Amino acid sequence: MTVSAIAIAIGAAFTAVGTKQRAAQAEVNYPPLGSFIDVTGGKVHFVQEGRGPHLILLHGAGGNLREFTFDLMRRLTDRYTVTAFDRPGLGYTDRVPHVENGLTEVEGASPLDQAHMLREAATEIGIADPIVAGHSYGGVVALAWALAGLDEGVPVNAKAVVSLAGVAMPWPGELDPYYTVNGSVFGGLVTIPLLSALLPQSIVARRIESTFAPQTEPEGYSNYIGTDLTLRADSMRANIRQVNTLRPHVVEMAKRYPELTLPIEFVHGEADETVPISIHAEEIEKIVRQVNTTRLPGIGHMPHHAAPLRVIAAIDRAAARAGLNR
């Protein structure tokens, strides 16, 4: 074995140890907050609180259900039975079972894959006639949940959808290299383990800052949210592959949007540069007549933190439009 090969082997071993140690510490620091339900191929982690009509909350890319238990959920439990899920592959929910998850795989679970897994979980825990709300990537999973209801007459079908800065429509151009590089075979083998083991918190902090821009994150958010859970190598692969392979699924989903008849509320910041309102909310309005959009001047990608009362008003409006008694 050459000196270079020995050095590479030592580096790989060091990285593997660092990755496992960081993941283990993340799970100690940020344990599950809720309960688990068995579904086909794995477990789903959820938190459920409150009383009243069912409201489901789905977090965005790279997140977990702590996104909602930090603040929004407690504002709603006086009049809704609120269930926040960890999406498949993130937080403490297992990955979609039929999507290969090896180191060299590149496909991610589609929004419909994720919706079907979570719909099974929702059925098992007795959710019926829910409002399904999703932030960012969670917004397109909420739409997928509604689309699944076009083909299945079951109690868990959505009665309304609320999208919070949510992905809805195909976008022009390429994704950030963070996704395209790390979503490749090379990324799965090399860069994801390195990032998982070595990514400094300063870079994580800058990414959170850019997500909230032009607002600032609420006090205590970074310490609460559990970003290290997302930095576990398996979670990174699941998240990156979901985002990197999303666009073709959105193209196909958009073809069926005109079939939807349930109430749909969008809450979208006009200053959102992550999921621009002009590409998503404003475009789906053109093909789905019952979309109602709350535009938030000067607000970025985190409306549920920057304008929670406007978000709650949209949820209440969705409930009223769906005829749900509170």
C-alpha cells in the first residue's frame, strides 16, 4: 500500500469516527420530543397536542418537528389538535422504505412518497379531516397529501392545505451546488461524511441567518432546533437527495393541481429569496382558482416566525372555508 493510500484510509477512518460521535452527541442533546408509530417499513416520530379539528404541520428541508414546537404549535393548541411530524429521513422518522439509501444512491423520496408514509401514520393515530400545513419543502408535501386524496376516499384526506413559504411549482435554473455536489455519488461517498464530521457551527449559523433574512432568528432558536440532527450523515443524504431530485416530481404534480377543489391558503413573504413568491404562490394561483395568498411585504422565508398572527389567521381561514367547526 502506498503512503497516499494509507493516508486516505486513515483520513476515512478518522472521518467515520467523527461522524458517528457527532451523530451520537446530537441525539443526546436533542432527543425525541414525542411518540412513535409503526408504519410500513419503519417508524414515524410525531408530537400531538391540543383539541379541536386536526391540523398537521410539516417542516421544511433540513429541519425537524422542533421547527413548530419552538413557538407556532403552542399558539394553536387551544382550538386545534395539532400534530407535527418529522418528515421521512429527518429528525427521528425513518426513511421511505422503498427508496434505496446506499452511499452511492442519488434518488430521494418524492413528496408523494413522503405523503403516503405520513398519511399511513396519521391514519394509525386517528387523524381525520385534517388541515395540512407545510413550510418550504413541507409545503409541497402538503400539496402531495392533497393530491393523494384525489385517488383515495379515506378519512385522512386533507380538508384544506396551508402553505407557508412553500414550494409549489417548477423553478428555472439550477440548485445551489450544496445540493448538486452533495447529491451526487461523490457527495454520498466523500463530501457528506466530511461535512457531517467537520462542518463548523459558524457555517451552520450563517445558513440559519440567510434562511431568516431579512429578519433575524428568534432568541433561542438555534439552541432549540437541533441542527446537529440534520448533520447526521444519513439525515444529510436523505435531505439532500430529496431536494436535489425534487423538480421532476413537482413538474408532474403541477399537472394535477387543477383537479384540486379543497381550500388552499398560501402565506408568502415578498422578500423570500429561498422560495420566491413569484415562482411559487403567484404561479399556482394561475392554475388553481381557490388558492388565496397572503402576501407579506418585507418578510423572508420564515413567515411562521416573522408573522405568526398572519399565519394563524390563514389557518383559521382555511378551517372556516373547509367548514370545520372550532
